[in-house]
Amino acid sequence: MEKPNLNSRREFLQKLLAATAMAGLCLLFLLLIGCTGGRKDNKSEHEEIVDEKLPGLLLNGETVEGWEITNFGPQGPVYVSGDAIILAMGDGCTGITWKKEFPSIDYEVTLEAKRMEGNDFFCAMTFPVDKDHCTLVTGGWGGTTVGLSSINRRDASENETTTLRKFEKDRWYAIRLRVTDNQIKAWIDEEMVVDFAIDDKVLSIRPEVELSKPFGIASWVTTAALRNIRVKEIE
């Protein structure tokens, strides 16, 4: 009877062990890839906001660099909470003013704002129009008025841009403002609320928001929240 070949058996066992080890390494590699992918998919909303470094982002909810708390006098406290900046209710205006470079014409501003407490404007955005200034009022005069203040010294409650709109508390509204050479346009949640040709009209702002120049946002006896403030120049 032929004796078994011990060398062949040893070679067979060595090949089997090598194949088993290689399979184990492949499985471990696949598991590591899966774990890494899981961490990426579970990235929190807050991390996404912090990581966002888009050009024109003025407020990312993490810092207030470039902004100054507007010294209106009777203002409420201003602070960052989560991904937003809070303008807490005061006895008059509470707001923030941008202190760095800002365009004066041919630009667009977008932001999100909401009313948390109170019944008056939660986003009065004062902005430059070449050498003049104007304010887009959102939710003023009892909480429903939208328009520009002021045109030929008539407020947002009494000029050709006046519209009325109901605003829910604790709901974010997307606000967009576009300023060109002879036109001011504004949208709330994609609905156009201002389409104003300047022509020979005189633009001005109310004394209450004088300190918001050149660009600032304020609330009136109302707690408001702001986030994702961006500006871009229009070519």
C-alpha cells in the first residue's frame, strides 16, 4: 500500500490557512468601510452648519463675527442659540448691524427669520440703495404689514409697497431682497411682496432704525430669530 505524501499534505494545509487569513482580512476591510460610511451619513445638522464656508455667508449660527449689537438703548439681549441669533424683546428696537464691507447697489440678501414672542415686526432689514437707505419691514404695525419704509416719507404702512400678510409664531420664513440700480424687489417664501421702481422717488428710513445703517436687522418689542444670512453681488 502506497504511503501518504506528508509534504503534499503540509503544502495543502499551508495554502488553506493562507486562504482563510486572506478572507478574514477582506471581511475586516469591508466592515471598516461600512463603519466609516455610517459615521458620514449620521453627521449632525449642527456640524453641517459649522462646516459651511460659502462666500457671502454673514451669519452661520456659530459666531457673530462682523456684527455689532445695535445700541438702540431700550433693546433686549442678543445671543446665539443653536443655529440662530436671537433678538430678545426689549422696550423698542433690538437688532444687529453689520460692521464690515457691504455692497451699496446690485446685490441680493437672503435669510430666514421667525417671530417667537410679541406682535410686531420681527425682521426690519435696513439696507443701502446707492447713497440712500431704506428698510424692508416684515410683520409691522400690529404684526401683518410688509413694505418699504420710507418712500417719499411715507411708511411701509401707507405707500405703494404696502401688503398685509399673516405670520405664524415659531415658523421660519425665507426672506429675499434684491437691490439694483432702479429696482427693489423682495420675496417671502418665494412669493414676491415688493416690486418697486425707484425712478425719482425719495428713499429714507425711520429715526428708530438710524443705527442699523448701512446694513442691519431689527425687531420691535418682539423676540425674533435669524439664521443663514447671506449676501451676494449681482453681476
